[in-house]
Amino acid sequence: MPIIVNLDVMMAKRKISLNELSAKVGLTLSNLSILKTGKAKAIRFSTLEAICKALDCQPADILEYKEE
């Protein structure tokens, strides 16, 4: 898939754990883990907004497009 999820990179930059982010965003650990590993097929804008707010970043910091 040409969309790459860099959530783990942003979490490392902000020094925040999966548990902390899960609590701030209101997502289960399993759903957040699926997103973090790039196995998610979709993401709601409300979820993306909550993640960006919690990590103080832009959507482009988390999602990247690379042509195959």
C-alpha cells in the first residue's frame, strides 16, 4: 500500500507510550496498535484529529504517500 503510517516515529519523537496515547485519544490499545503497525485499512478524521492533538502534530507527520 502506498500510504505509510509514521505513528511510531511521532510517538518516539514525543516520547509517548502506546498506553499514554490510547488514554489521551480514547482508542483501544489493539486499534491503536493496528494503526501503528500500518495494518489499518482506514482511519476516521475524528481519530486522526485526536491523534494530532495528542501528539501536537499535523496529519502529514503521521501519514505519508509513496508511489509504488
